[in-house]
Amino acid sequence: MKAPNPKSQLLGIVSVFAVFIVSYGRTLLTTNNQMIRAVNLGGWLVTEGWMKPSLFDSIPNKDFLDGAQLQLKSKTIGKFLAAELGGGTIIVANRSSASGWETFRLWRINETSFHIRVFNKQFIGLDSTGINLVAISNDDQTSGVFEIIRNSDDPSRVRIKAPNGSFLQAKTEDLVTADSKGDDDSSVFEMTIVQRLQGEYQVTNGYGPSKAPQIMKDHWNTFIVENDFNFIATSGLNAVRIPVGWWTASDPTPPKPYVGGSLQYLDKAFIWAETYKLKVILDLHAAPGSQNGFEHSSSRDGSIEWGQTEETIQETIRVIEFFTARYVNNPSLYAVELINEPHASGVSLSVLTKYYEAGYKAVRKHAPDAFVVLSNRLSGDSKELFPVATGLTNVVIDVHYYNLFSNIFNDMTVEQNIDFVRTNRSNELQAITTSNGPLTFVGEWVSEWQVRGAAKEEFQRFSKAQLEVYGRASFGWAYWSLKNVNNHWSMDWMIKNGYINL
Ligand SMILES: *[C@@H]1O[C@H](CO)[C@@H](O)[C@H](O)[C@H]1NC(C)=O
Ligand SMILES: *[C@@H]1O[C@H](CO)[C@@H](O)[C@H](O)[C@H]1NC(C)=O
Ligand SMILES: *[C@@H]1O[C@H](CO)[C@@H](O)[C@H](O)[C@H]1NC(C)=O
Ligand SMILES: *[C@@H]1O[C@H](CO)[C@@H](O)[C@H](O)[C@H]1NC(C)=O
């Protein structure tokens, strides 16, 4: 907690060294290796719109946030716009159905102006004639700025103003140009929004620099308060897993669009954790560039760009070191999770392995005994981290078990869900929980399922089964999450209403 500020840490090897010395004074938590029974403080310092939709309510033009995916059908031609070949060449208007190449992602500049990105990640703009629409630029800074103007009587009809002040029109099936005055049907497109993101990037960039700081401060101040820590500690839990974003390590002046002030709330969380004798698992939930493309990692447009440049990895190591150094003298710091849910589709095992080795060292520089948590990759093999975990001390593998997010759960009954936990999850967990390997942690689970209209007693049995099975994880478990407008996802609600009995 009394660590150097980020700047002196960046600049001064001397100050880093000082923290290293101080960390030797810390009591060994490993001697008191108690099973973790935790709740996640999700949706607090890393925004997830579905957990608290009202946070997005007052954003101007809120359908057009970063990462919104649009499909556009020409009114006159009756076909969808597409980036030919997915990008790198012209935009055409000749597709009768829409999927990837026909989907356009917004990068919001302000409430009226946007860059537009295509499937292969190029931005659209005008070619050297100044009239024809192409997707060839890889750089948002030099790509075109477009305005999307909705018809006030029918908001699904739009006109798009190009960088040259003229409107786009579909002239023929293979010619889309920026030379309409905007008073003709050929410049009208029927728009479908096929996907939205509501993460930290969207909320801060959506409100913009004048409004976002106060909105975020009000959220941080009210969503989780000291009394929640009291409730957690008196409910039979002994720890909190706190998702944080990489920008918090640059507080109070994080890069745009993030806003300053979040670090103060993380500081408070550590003070409250100490007061109520709760352990903290600090979880880097959002890494620069996004490690999984989801809104909960603050992806700008659904792309996974973490790990694709050395810069994103070095920045992440700096972030891990910053947090570890800052909190190492607080007795509540129990574990540091190096990155949450990297996705196998965008993060290779070799990149992740190298990062885990470097991140481990960054933690160890300051905290010789804190646990280091390695999240399994989504869609990866459940044992693929064993090689990197071998040879490291006090490491934990984190797995997330939801009876959701896969079609296999769609038609399961109450009993089938419970059987799945008692049989399949139990087997999966047993397979990775070994006596000489890394510890295991079910770092996210929830008593929600696809069953509709289940009775309270059925939820109680589902919760009980999960508590029993995940209680066999050698490190422990953490419920997702403490607060959520969806009651079953709120451990606060589930405990207070008797759906979970600890
Ligand atoms: C939005 O951004 C565009 C492009 O940078 C700029 O020309 C325009 O004035 C901005 N509009 C507002 C309302 O800030
Ligand atoms: C659309 O137009 C492009 C460019 O003329 C052409 O290469 C492509 O085959 C066309 N696609 C369809 C589905 O007609
Ligand atoms: C913009 O479009 C007009 C046609 O409306 C065209 O004549 C002009 O060359 C374009 N302007 C620029 C700056 O590219
Ligand atoms: C669960 O495990 C059982 C027994 O091993 C197996 O037969 C079944 O296919 C598994 N269920 C699912 C949905 O994977």
C-alpha cells in the first residue's frame, strides 16, 4: 500500500529495490493455507453493462458505441454492403445474406463521428479518386471519419456521410461511392445492429471526457461499499476476487478513453479487506488490447489484440508489478491472477506461457510468497498449463465452471444440471487436482442455469451441489458475482434470500 507511485516506479530502479527489501518483512500467508471461499467483485472496477445496464442509460447516441456491429442493406439494390474478400480492397453491395464480411464495426470518435472497421480489421475510407469506398487502411488515425445519420421516423434507416462531406450511395452491385447529396434512395441503407459491447471502453468513450469521470466515480462509490465487506466476512466467506483493468495501474492519468480515480477504490478495497480480515485475489481481468475479445476485458471492438505485440505483454508485466508492489504490505494480498480468461482463438499457448513465466517473476520480485494464479485459456486443454506450472512455487490453475454458454445445457432439467456438476465437473476438477501439481481454483461459478421457472428449493440443491464439488478444488472457489441486477448472479441476493446457504 505504501508503495512508490507509478511514475517513480517506472523511472527508478532504486524505488523498486526498496519495495523488494520491504516485502521480506511480510508474514508468510502460506503457513495459514486456508481454503478460499470467495465472491468476485465483478462489474465494479471493470465495467460489464449486463450487470448494471443503467450505467449506460444516459450515453448520447448509445446504440453506436465502440464495437457495435452493423449490417447495411442498400434500399435501391436490396443487397448488403460487404468488404470484398473481408477487407483490403473495395466495398461492394452485392450480397443477398450477411455474415462476417458484411458486418461493420464502429470505432466511436464522438457521438456523431466514427471510424468503421471491416472483417479483416482494415478501416473504410475513400480511394485516391476521393469517391470510391474502399477498406485498405490499417491505421484508424489516417482512415476516414464517417457520420451515421438515422432517419428520425425510422431509426433502422440510415444515411452515411463520408469524409468528403458527401453521402455514400450504392450505385451498382460493385460500386459504392461517396458522391450523393443525401436526398435520394440510393443513399439509404437498412441497418441491423447484430452485436453490441458494453464494457469499460464503451462506457468511458460513450460518455466522453467531460462526463465519464463523474459517472464512473459515482459508480465506484456506490456499487461496492465498506458494508459489503462486512456482509461478506459475516456470511461465511473468507476472500474476495477483485477484477481490475490494466488502466488502473496508470491512475490518475490513464490513456484515453479511460478515466482516472479507480485506483483510490482499489486502495479502499484493500483497506476494507484488512479491516474485515478478508483475503484478496487481485485478478487482472482486462489486459491491453484484450485477451479474449469480450466486453469484460474492455475490448474496443471484439478483437483480441493482447499478446500480438511485445508492447502489450511488457505493459501487462509492468501492470502486474505495479499492483503487487503497491499492495504487498497489506496482509490481505493473498494471490495475484496474471490475466483472466485468455482465449485460445487469439492467444497461443506459447505466448501465454512466456507471459506467465515473466508475470510470475514480476510478482516474485515483490511478493516472495503470494499465490500466483494462472487462468486456463478458454477453449484450451484443461491440462495445458501443467508444464509452465511445474517448477514454479505457490501457483494455482483457475478454471471457470458455468452450466451456461454451451448448447449442451439448453435442454437440461434441474436433475441433469445437478448430475452434470456431480459427475462431469467433478471428474474435470479431479483430473487437474493432483497432489504434486499446481493448486486448483474454481475462480468463477454461479447458481444460474438455462432452466426456466425453477423453484427456490431447486436452486438450493444446485448451489449445494456446486459448493460440495467446487469445495474439492485445492485452492478454493469464488462465486460470480457479489452484485448484479440479475438476482441469481448476485451472491448478495442469493445469500440474503436463502438460495445459497454457506
Ligand atoms: C466529432 O468528431 C469530428 C471528427 O473529429 C469533429 O469534426 C466534430 O466536430 C466532433 N463533433 C462533436 C460534437 O464533438
Ligand atoms: C460482388 O462483386 C465483386 C466485385 O465485382 C465480385 O468479385 C464478387 O464475386 C461479387 N459477389 C457476388 C456474391 O456477387
Ligand atoms: C467528394 O465527393 C464529390 C462528389 O460529391 C467529389 O466530386 C469530390 O472529388 C470528393 N471530394 C474529395 C475531397 O475527395
Ligand atoms: C457427462 O459425463 C457422462 C459420464 O462420463 C457422459 O456420459 C456424458 O456424455 C457427459 N455429459 C456431457 C454433457 O458432456
